[in-house]
Amino acid sequence: MTKRIDISYRTVLFITAFLILLWIVFKIIDIILLFFVAFIFMSALSPTVDQLTKFKVPRVVAVLLVFLLAIASVVALFTIGLTPLITQTSSLTQKLVDITNTLLNTHIIDEAVIKEQLSSASGQLVNVTVDIFKNFIALVSTMVITVYMMLDRRKIEDYGTSFFGTRQERAQVLLRRIEDKLGAWLRGQIILSFVIGICVYIGLTIFGIEFALPLAIIAGLLEVVPVLGPIISAIPAVLIALTVSPIFALLIAGFYLAVQQLEGHLIVPQVMKRAVGLNPLLVILAVSIGSRLLGIGGALLAVPIAVVIQLVIQEGLKIQEG
């Protein structure tokens, strides 16, 4: 005997609306991520702004002061090591050119393959230029949105949580918890870059590799790029070591591999656990899922997204228990 299943028009409308919503989110995912990144920056900088406003500093002045101070700190950091960095980077570039020519002359690398790759790369030069321009526009947009978010932080919180009706106060508490965790995550990411840069600098100095400073800075900067970052940062050091001997190149490759393993299974999980309270296994899982779904950007934002999901689930469980 067959059962008859009735589907109401409300169910059909709900499913249709849900699918349309998913389609819209998919189409504007880049815009959503841009605002999410700006929200992270706002979360990291807002505590300092709040401290300044306690000393009767106007919020507009406090926001501009903190924002300019953050930019000045980054510029100052590069300026401190600018002279040795420029000198060593210039020498490093020439060294890598000489190494490439040597490898071509000894037929370790097929010249035809290199020419083919260069021809392909030149054909994609326009696309690369467009991508760089898009990324620059996205960076400027993120900075502008961050400033506006910090200026109107309270108004945005009140408006965003007003849709929760009688639970508005509880939603505000949840939103502030999210801000605290995301700000801690960004500060943790900065710490990670410093730690990896210092580890690479010390290691390369011990091994006697030339250009330890620029190579360490490259490793620190590429630390923000999960999975691919450490691999890319290792290539110049391995090429330089190859001019000494293949065994030495393998040794340097092993050193970078050890740093990558230490970073991926110990430093990152432990720092993120202290910063955002996520279990190390969840950190590794979140990065793996994020990279699979959204590539490098997904891997980079996997931990903050996981933090938001965790806090929302915890709040939902509290509501059910209550």
C-alpha cells in the first residue's frame, strides 16, 4: 500500500527562497569575505580606540589615530631593516639569476621547458596585471570599510542585533564575544609571522646560508598563506644551497620541511588555541576544509570562520537549555 505525501505550498516557497538565497550568497561571496576581513581588522583595532575614548579623545580622532598608527608601525618595521634588506635582496636576485643560468647550462633544467613556461606566462601577463589591480582595489576598499566600521561600531551593533527582538541584548553579547575572538586571532596571526621569520633567520644563519634576512622576511610574510606559503618561501633558499652541493640543498629543504611541520602541527594550533580557544585538531580541520572549498583565501579565513560558527553554536545550545 503506497503512502501519499502532501507538500504544502509554504514548504515549496521556503525551499525555493532558500535555494535563491544560496545562489545570491554564492554570487556575492567575494563581497561577503571582504566585509568579513574588514570586520576582523575592526575587531583587532577597536579595543585601542575604546581605550582612547575613555580619555575623552573624540572617537573620530581616536579611529584615525589608531589606524594611522597601525600603518606607520608596518612601514617602520620595514624601514628598520630596509637598507640591509634592499642590499641583500638585490644580491639575492642576481644570485638566483646566475643559479638559473648555471642550471640551464648544465642541462639540469631543460631550456625548452623554461622558454615554454615563460611564453605561457607572458601570455597571462594581462590577467596577472588585472588581478593585481583588483587586489589593490580590494585592499583599499577593506581599509575604508574598516574605518567606517570603527566609526559607527555601536550603531552597526544596535542595527544588526535589532532583528533579534527580545533577544537583542543576548545577541549583542554574542557579537562582542565574536569581536574579541577575531581580534585575538589577527594578533595571533601576526605573532605567528614573527615566530616563523625569526626561526627561519636563526636556522639559515646557523647553516651559513647567504641572504638570511630577506629569506626570513619572505618566510614571515608568506606565513599568512597556508600550505603554499612555506613551500614558496623555501624555493630561493634551496636554489642557493644547490650552488654549494645537492646534499646541502636537501639539508636546507629538510630544514624548511621541519619548520613547516612544526608550524602546522604545533605552533599554529597552540597559538590559535590560546588566541581563540579552538582545539588544535579543529584548527587543522578548519584549515583543510577552508582550503578545499575556497582555496588559499578559504584556508586563511578558516580559523576565524570556525570561531564564529563555534560561538554561534554555543549560544544556540544555551538558548535551548534555557
